[in-house]
Amino acid sequence: MQRILSAAVVILFAMIFASIAIGYSEQQALRPLAESYVKLVPHDLGAPNVVSGILLAFRAFDTLGEVTALFMAAVGVGMVLRGPGRAFSSDVGDEAGSPASEIVRTSAQILIPIMSIFAAYIILNGHISAGGGFQGGAIIASATLLFMLARPARPINVAFLSITESIAGVLFVLVGVAGLVFAGRFLDTRFLPVGEFGTLFSAGAIPVLSVLLGVKVGCELSVLVDRFRS
Amino acid sequence: MIASVVLSTGLALMLVGFWGVVTHRNILRIIISLSLIGTGSHILIVAIGFVRGGTAPIIDRALPIAEAPLRAVDPIPSALVVTAIVIGLAVTAVLLAYAIRLYDTKRTLSINSFTESKW
């Protein structure tokens, strides 16, 4: 009975989705808002990557709200997982001490430095090519996760990560305030010189925001992953 | 054409997720299904931003600045999806934390044992 009901619900959804998929036709040209973004980001902000320009300049306030949501998730996970009645933690307590296999440890030794360099590259080139703070931060967190898998018993310095993350967050807001003071709008990146188009030190404050975002997201996700371990 | 294929893939993934949510009893499987719905909707949003004959909205040798408004895909859905992926990860993390706590209280992950808030 319940299965039939579930099937009916999913089939109804499938019918709605099918009508969307059949009725959809590709856009032939950019919509006016998108077109103005594609023109404005390289022209006014000096950033070749339009998506980064939108994320870190035009909609940087949204990005700020989003890292706040990520921070709330990290805090929430910490609150939910802390406290009495953690029978689960005593279950895995013994296993946490057992070392990882030779393959995992060796590949972690090789991969973690490469992943860190790749993350730094992705973060620093966020305004030039595909990439940015979020993506690089996720790679940093993956490196941390690999480290945890390779060394289950070894704790990571959560206090350091939290402080780094807070400092990055405060600096992000301060860059926004600097935009307010020197360029007239909150999180306006044009208070720094735009520089030569397509080089590393260009596009105003976008690379600065990208680095801060990468550090913040990387630390936050690392803390989040560590919460699940302990 | 490409946009339609990707759009259908996203919708199909969402359907798989809906099917998983309504049929599975294990909380972890429900969380995986919710992630599938999220991933499907990300693919859907990116597909909507595709413009015929367009390429990534990054100005370089392949896409000179003069041609950008004619040949770039819509950058706004891409920017929104970057945001949505991170929020999806945060939501999954919170869901998993709740799953761990629920396992602590009842020593099982079957949703049938959590009947207190069922109406």
C-alpha cells in the first residue's frame, strides 16, 4: 500500500518534470542582467572570471551571508554532537587508535603537499581562471580529511583553526568596510588599483577577498570534519 | 540540445532522490537521497544558464572581451550554484550530526523506531 502511494507521488513528480524538460528551449542570447554582468565585470572590476566577479564584488554581501551560514552549520554540528549520552563515541574510541594501512599513509604523505599547493593555486587564481575561495577551501578540507584518515589518533589543532577562521572573517568584513570608506559602497573592491587585466595582482580587492574566503572556508570545513571524528 | 540533456539529467537525479526519500527507512539512505535531490537541482540550475553556442564566462584567449556578451553562458546561475553547493554541504553535515545523535538514543538508524513526533 505504502509503496504504491510512494510510486504515485514519484510518478506525479515525474510528470511535472517531464513537462518541464519537454517544454524547455535553450536560451538563444544572454538575458539583460547577465549581459550587463559579463560586460561590467571585466570592464569595471578588471576580473576575467565573471563568476568570481559576481561572487566577490556584486554579490559579495551574499557570500558574506553564506560563510555565516557555513559557520552556523559548524557551530550547530558542534552543539548537536557535544554533551552527554554519546554512546557512539565510546564505540569508535578503540578503533580510533588503530593505525591506517600502509597504502593510505604513504599516499597521504605524497598527496597532502600536492593538494595544498593545488588549493593555493585555485584560490589565488580565482579571479583569472576557473576557481576561487570556496573551491580552494574545499580542497584544503579534503587534504585535512585525508590527513585524518591516515593518522586517526593524531588530533588536529582546532583552536588554531578556529582563530584563523575568525581572523579571516573579521578581515573580510574590514575589506568590505574599506570599500565603504574609500570607494563608497560596502564590499566595493575598486578601492585597490585594478592593475593590468589578467595578471595575478589585478582586479582590485577581489584576490584579497578570495584568499580570505579560501582560508575561512578551508578552516571551517576542517573543523566541521573534525567534529565528526571526536 | 546540450541544455536539454543536462536538464533532463538533473530532473532524473531529483526523481531518484524523491524515490529514495519516500521508500527508504534508513536515515543515512534518506540523507543520501536528500543530497541527490540537491545535486540534481544544482545540475538543473546550471543547465538553465546555458546559452546556445556559449562557453565559460572567463575572458581569455579563447573568449576575447569583445565577443564575451555574445558567446558566454549566463554567469548568474553558476555563481548561485557555487553558493548552493556550500550550503548543501552544511545542511548534509547538520543532518549527519542529527543522525549520530538519533543513533545514540535508540541504537538504530531505522526511521520506524522514531515515532514520538509522528502524527
